[in-house]
Amino acid sequence: MKRFIPLAFLLLLLTSLIYADESQAKNYMISVRLKEGHDKVRIDFTAPDKHRIYTYRDLKNDIVTFYTSSIGFIPSDITVQQFDTGMDMIESIDRKEIVLDGKPSLEPLPADFKQILENDPAQWRYSDWEVYRWESFPGILIIDFQNYNIQSHMLKRLSYFVEKRGYTGKIHSFLRLSGKSDWNAHNYKAKDLAAFFTEAQRSNALLTSSESYLMELLLANGIIERGEAGYTGGEDKGIVSVSQESAPHVRSLLLTHEGYHGLFYAAPGLKELVYDLWDKLAPEAQEMWVEYLRTADAWNYDYRNGYLLRNEMLGYMMQQKDFAEYFDNMMFPRLLKRIPDKAEHFQGIRDAARQAFLDTALKIAVFLQNNYNLSPGNLSYMREVRP
């Protein structure tokens, strides 16, 4: 059964077809509330000579949100059907125009990872960045930046405060950090975000305009809270970021990597599993992983931070479909190049460490599949089907 767009919206569609240049600035958020039994659905968007189909499996949300900038057109009708029965699953549809007012919004757009990767920056509400709330894990905000420089103005000092060896716990000037490496993508849990702004308040550190915006964004969305002695943050909340400056395939990889860090904060049971698996990991693999982070001079990880150590293991294991490919082609060759005097030692423990890593990655993947219907290399609940 098709659910037709109301007359007013259809008139808007016809107007957009006639005045194509004017319609390019239009972007609409379409929120579909689903009936009970919606865990497996197919959603069809149709317009004259245009058709896109998405599927969801084991969907936990009552509402799924779409954007015409991601779909690629303004649909004239929408169909939502249950896989097995073909039953109409639409409870209601809400549509809202997203106004491009050039101001950094404090209201995130609910979105799936696929939509974030597909969204056209020309449709962003603010030219420097767009802010999303992960629809499946609403405690995680995602910021997509126009380029690395803009991202650095907001997050570089935070990265050194939280993660960079020899710099943690203090807010350093941009002058001191000038020329020092920065991340191409970021992630921070709410507790660390709260600690950064508490330290800024305590030390009277002057925040940049984008850092001040970040603080207001976090406060407005309950990621951190203001208290008498500073700021506090919840255990299951945080932010991740990515930049448009990365090539598309790299953006996808980075956003997936950072997204798994977000899951480390937000997905019940995952952090505990990773901690347990690290404690049981073969000594050869533990040694290799610590050395891999310690010798990554460009990254300058605070490898003594046990939380960071485990969270990064999760991110690198799950960012691609097969961790064996990363270990064989990236991790192990890099390690031999960084510490040539220990090459013979690493060659001797390679097979044991590799198998231990793969066993651990498999256990994490099984947990994520069974509990969250997520798989290595993909954090999107949406799947596109070619009509």
C-alpha cells in the first residue's frame, strides 16, 4: 500500500520541478513513525523517473529519519512494508524543511551513518560543519567538518588534553601545538569532554569561538552538565567527528573507526567485553599492540592509558570487514619498520599474536551481531537496494 504525499507537499514538488535552480537549496527532513512489528522493513521513495529503496533489519527505533539531500530528490510517495507480509507499516509521516540560515545549530539532525556520508555539504545548515545525532545511539553526536583546519580549531586542543602522550590533563596554547600532528577524525567520551571544560574554567583558559560552541552544543544536548564545581558527563555519551577533506573511501573508514569508539561509550556490554578480552589476550598480542601504539610517533598515543589502549584496539579491529587484512598489510609491516632491531623478535611471535587478534576480533563481531545487528566495517542500519 502506498502512502501518498499530502497535496501541499505535492505542490511543493511540482514547483521544485519547474523552478529547478530555486529547489537546489531545499532540503527536507522526513520522519516516518512505524507501527509495531517494524523490525524488518522496506522503504520505497518514488518521484517521476526516480526511485530509491532502503531496507532495515532488526530495527529497534520507532522512528526513522531521511533527508531529501541524502535521498537525492523530493519523493512524491513513500511506501513502508514489512518484509514477510507486505503489510503497510506507516503510523505517520512528518516533514520539515531544513533552513540553511548560516548559523551553527545546537539541534543535531537525527541520522544513520549512511546518510551522514551521503549528505551534500551544500545542504548543511552552517557552512563550516553539520551536527548529527546517531539515530540508533542518541547519546552520540557526530560532527562533519568542511576541512581539517576547521576541525582542528574545535578539537585539536581537546585531543592533546585527552590522548596525546606528554600533554594530557592541561589545555595548551595553539602556539605550543603549532606544527604538531592532529587527528583526521576524533572521538571523545562525555567524561573527558566535561574534564576539558572544567579545566578551562579552573585555569581561565581562553576558548576559541568553536570550542565555546562545542561546549554549548554539549550542554544543550545533555552530553555534559554544568555543576557547581565544573562539568560532568554521562557514561554512555560522547562525540565523534570526521572531515569532508578526507577522500570518500577514507571518510567512510574513519567514520566507521570513530563510530566504534562511540559504541564503546554507548553500547551496553561492549566496553566490559573488550576489557575482558584484553585481559585474556595472549601476551604476544598484548606486547605487539602496546608497541604498535607506542611507536606511532605521528599519532603520539598515550599508550599507558588503559581505556584508550582498549578502545583503540576495538576501533582498529572493527573498522574494516576483516582485521587480518589490516594486520597483514598495515600493522605488522609498520611495526617492523618502526623497530627494526626487534624485527626478529616480532617475526618469532607473529603467528601467535595474529591468531590471538583474529580470535578476539571474531568474539567482538559475534557480540555486536547478536546484540546490535552490527558487523565489522559497517555501522549503518540502512541498506540500499537497487530498484
